[in-house]
Amino acid sequence: MNMHNYELLIKNGTLIDAAQGIHARQDIGFANGHVAAVSDDIPISEAREVLDANGCFVTPGLIDLHVHVFYGVSHFGIEPDSTCLARGATTVVDAGSAGADTFPGFRKYVIDVSDTRILAQLNISSQGMLTQEIGELENPDYADVGKACRMIEAHRDIILGVKVRLTRESIVGARAGMLPLQRAREAADAAGLPLMVHPQDAWCQSIDDILAVMGKRDILTHCFHDMPCGILDENGKIRDSVHAALERGVIFDVGHGAGSFSWDVVNKAMAQGVEPTTISSDLHVYNVDGPVYDLVNVVNKFLYLGMPLDDALAKVTSVPADTILMPGEVGTLAVGAWGDAVVFELREGAFELVDARGQSRIGTQKLEPIVVVKSGRVYRQKRIGG
């Protein structure tokens, strides 16, 4: 007979859990895939497996609101478990890799068979992000509202909203113009879900035209890019439309990516009091080997920028949990939540941090994930033949 109350116990670590307002030494016990206890002192005799986190920080599993993990089909796709889960992102949102024509395959062959918890934004383009050579909205007919809505209804348990990418020429053809934004808005409204927008260099005068159709819970990703349709005006000031959108509850998300995070823009924005609502990576095949690497590396860039540790961690745990309407389930280690956790060391030294333009800064500290726990078990990355 099993006398253990917990399958796993993380002991002696400093728990940082913004959802509960905790920054203190706490023990966490896991049972049946969930958090079963959080206490000052849980006896090791009560657990089958014990992790000693002395000298480390313990956080909820991280949530990345922007990744591309449709491996083998989308040209952006990477394998989720080795790039997200193994590095601490236990819950991720694929940001439009699949559209209505490709989503069933994405679910069957990636989402349902991955250890990483994967949710999704459905691309308004029915083909999704297949190829680098032809943009998914070169032909406006791909922006099919009815088809998108039918796919959302079939997969409401994992589709969180509608994604549209607006970059002219490379993604959106001239004949499509701003029509994809209108159709994405129409689909999102019909489904009662939020919109996620990639705004840079769209077929419009400025980001004002994009933010005008965005409201509470909509997500403006790539918020610190340095291309046309950015958050700064020609004088480097935050645009009035950005302040108004933040007031309305539009979520400003980092979405670092290979070309969408500028030290210059983020410095100017934060100096004017504008911080991202959420920190995400936009991790994909073109940046996983740099400059993004993983979500934790993006968090480290905000530590370099002077953001307090607890605030930075909230933007990858409790805040995105609220954004995806899963508070109490993920992004926290409250009793009853999914048993996802990360044990971090905060290392001191000199660490190079590079933006999407190749500009380098040197940070003096970085978080490094030591152990990742998913659904109450220590995650061990699968190896070929292992």
C-alpha cells in the first residue's frame, strides 16, 4: 500500500507565484498531476520523490503566448517539447501556424501527441503559415470567415482566438490590403473570441489604423518592433493610439521573434512608462538558435532593462494565465492547479543579450532553468532510442 501523500515534493526553494502574491521559502507537494500542498515545511517522508531546491527560485510553469510549433508543415515550425517544455515553457500558444485547412492535422499530429500543453490562435488565412516564398494572404480569398468559424467551433477547447499577420508584400498582397484585418475581426467577433495582430509594415498609414479595431483582450504582438506601424511616432514618443489601446485593455505582447524586438524601441517605450502586458518569444526555426533561444532568454532581457524579477515572471505566468482565461489552472502553484513548475538558478556574470537587429547588450544576471516539472512529474526530455 502506498503511504506517500505526494508523488513529488519540491523542498527548500523560494517560491515566486504572482497569482498568489507569494515570494517566500515554501515547499510544494504534487499528487495526481496537480499541486496538492504548499506549506512552510512538508516532511520528506510524505513524498515518493524529493527535489532539493535550496538556493533556487521555484516558479509556476511558464506560459508563452507566441510560438510556432507546427513542425514539418509550417516553414516556421519547431518541435515543441525540446524547445519549449524542456526550457520551462509548459504551456504555449501557437500563434497562427495553422489555418482552417490545416488545423485538424496540427491537432492530430502535434498538439495531441506533445508533452507540452499547446493551445492555438487560428490563422484567418485558411492555409496558415506554410511557405516562406508565398505569403498566406497573397490571395485575399484565403481569409475565409465562415471556414475559420466552423473550425473554431470544432476545436473550441484549444482555439483561443484569431490571428492575422499584416506585413505588406511578404505576407499580404496589394490586392488584399487591409481586408485580412477586417475579416479576422469579423471571424473573432462571430466566434466571441479575441484577435491577435502582427502589425508591422501593414498596408496602412500607421498603427493607429490597426489599433482602431482592437479592444479588450485583443493582443497586439511584436509590440517593440522597429518597422513602420510601430508604437512610437516620428519623434520617438508613444503614440496617443497606443495609450488609448492600453486603457481599453488591449494586450501588448512582446513576440520577440527574428525581426521584432529592438533595444532602441523598448528602451524608449519603457522610459515613457509603457511596459509589455505579457512577455512572449515568437520562437520558431529562424530564431531558436539565436537571438531568441527560448522564453527564459527573453525574460532575461527584461531583467537587463531593470524590470524587477517578480514583475518579469508575472508576465510569463499569472498575466498570460489570465489572458487565456485559465487562472487557477496554469501560471500558478496554488493548490488544485496543474502541477507545472520550474526550478531556476539566478546566475551572476556577464551574459550577451542580442536583439532582432543584432544589437548586443551585456546583462549581469540570468535565470537558468534547472528542473522542469509538468503535470506533477519531473520532465525528462525524450532522446532518440532512449
